[in-house]
Amino acid sequence: MKENEIVVLAVDLPQSGLKSGDIGTIVMCHKNNTAYEVEFVKFNGETISVETLNNSQIRPVANDEIPHVRLIKVA
């Protein structure tokens, strides 16, 4: 995975109000792609959270998937 790639969250992150299946963008790759800074935003462009995640917590988007919309409640 690389910077600016759209990815899918593979785990729930309740402390950030994020759920598995949420879509984010890689904004930075750490050394040897062992971790990534992933930004999650609302459709209005407001950042919900930027999370440091590893390969087991995100995955690339598949061509046969469809985005899904849900309300976000951030504490």
C-alpha cells in the first residue's frame, strides 16, 4: 500500500468512533510499510481521525465493493 491510496478499515476502533468497513486514505507510510497514518474524513471534508495502523488493520479496496454511508458519533 502507498501514500494517497484509499483503504478499508478491517477492525473497529471504538475510541475513534470508527468501524470495520470505514474508508480512509493513507497520508503517510512508515519505514518499510510496517505502519501507516490513515485519515478518515466526513463527506464535508472534516477530519474524523488520523490513526496509526498496521497491515492487519487495513486493506486495499476491492473492485467489486460498494461504499456504504453511516452517521458517525465521535465522543
